[in-house]
Amino acid sequence: MTKGQRITVFIATMVLLAVAYVAFYNPITSLGERGIVIFSALIMLSFITLLAEHFFTRPTDVVASTLSVLLLISPVHALLAETGGWYWAIWIYSALLLVFSLISLLLLDKNKSPTAISNRISNVLYRVSTVAGSGRFVWFSVFIVTTLFYVDNQSPLFVALLAYAAFILIIDPSKTFRLMLLKTQKSGKAVAEIFSVQADSGYLAHTFPDAPAVKRFDIVGFSAKAVAEGAWKTGLVLDAYQLNQQRWLRILTSDQFSELEQKTRKPDVITDAAVYLLKAEGDVDLMQTLVGVISEGSDIQKVRFEYAFQVPIEEGELV
């Protein structure tokens, strides 16, 4: 899902929320400042779901979500007194996640080894905060508690608010657009969508839910117009891994990969930023000589690499 599509969906939901506010103006105003809390939670729920957390949660996202929750509910504690322990549960939960995220960011030191104590603690706190600190969960908790306590559950307003929140939570805009994209591809080989440019020749992509399995060193092609200057590109999948229930690909392109473009066929119908799995026509010399890819921990005296299992090698051979 591109940035433009996310913004479009977000604006549409804001218009829908504005219509609901006008339609239920009297019951909403009767709630007073509690109504502000409810609608603020819905707006933030929409923003976090559609824009901020479009693929995965990071410690900085957790800091932003939890801090904004604390800033919203702390000044109105007296107004939310009826919620009792639920108020304090949300407050303490948000505060703990905020502290964990900040400590994780402060302890992280890229100049130290990953096995250093500070980086190991940072990694543990990172996992805790990112797994438990979804902005959608935190803001939905604020919304559902205030709605259940202060909105009549027999009223149309109650039904409308829950329907809107359920719509935001159930719909996954990125999956929706990816499924639509899959259905419109005549080639049927769109497997992923470009997420970001990592370097001049490196790209990060996330796979579609129903895409066939993509393996390391598979050949792929894509149009990079949506993320950078350039037309059709072909490259190799350097890595395929799972992160936060999403399948991700690291793709390498190079001017020296011209053979890949010559021995593969560009799909008849393509979409910008969509990644297509390609099949080589005949043997590819590059794949017959590719030993592996340089990995972290390499230095001038020792080169570490991820073996491609394409070419048999033995100790003492020149690579």
C-alpha cells in the first residue's frame, strides 16, 4: 500500500467520523469532555492504524503512542473516575511501555557488539515494547473503556462508535490493496511490494498474503518509479525472513545483473512498486558462479559470507 493510498483511506475515515459527529451532535455534546476523549481515541486509532503502524511497530512508535495516551488521560482523571481500576490499568500499562521503549533506545549502541550486555538488554526491551506496545491496542483500550462507561449501550451512538472502531481494526488497508493488486495482475506473479530503498541498489519489500513462496537467490523484477527514479529493474533476493507476522524480502540490483534482464521476461502488465517472481530462460551464468553474499562481521583479515549453495567450494579455493 503506497503512501498516497494510505493518506486517501485516512482522509476517507476522517470524513466518515466528521459525518458521524454531525449526525450525533446532541448526544456527543452531552458527554462533555468525555466525548472529546472518545473521539480523540478514535482519531488516533485511525491515524495509528492507517498511517503510523502500516507495517510494523518500532520503539519510537511505542513512545509516541504511549506518551500521547498519558498526555490525554492524565489531566482528565477526575472526569474518568467511574472507570476505576480500568483507568489505572491503562495508565500503568502505557507508562511501563513508555519506560521500556525509552530504555531500549538509550541502551542501544551500534558501536558495540550485539552480545554486549547493554545491547542484549536493549534487544529484550525492544521485543517486549514492540510486541506489547501496539498503538492500535493502546488507543482501542482507551476508546472501549470510555465508551462502555459513558455511552448508553442501547443508543444509536454506541452502535455507530463500535461499528467505526471495528471497521478500523478489522480492515487491514495494506492487505486490502495488496489483494486488489493481485487480482488485477494478468501475469499472476506479483509476489511482493517495495517498502523502502535501503541503498542505491538495495530494496526492502513485503510479500503479499497469498503469494507463492520466495526463496533466497530467486530472480525478481519490479518497477521502481514509486520509490525512486528508474524504470524496470531485475535483481536477486538476498534474504527472505519473517518479522511481526509479515514476510520480508531484501533485494539486490546491480548494473552487472544485465544477464538477468536478458534471460527473463517482463510481465505484460505491471504496477509500480509491485515485485514479480521471474523465471530464467536457460542457464544463468551468474547463478553458476555465485558463491554467496558478504555478511556482517567481515573485516580485512576474514571475510564472512552467507553461502548460496549454488556452487560447491572447498577450503583453499579462490573466490
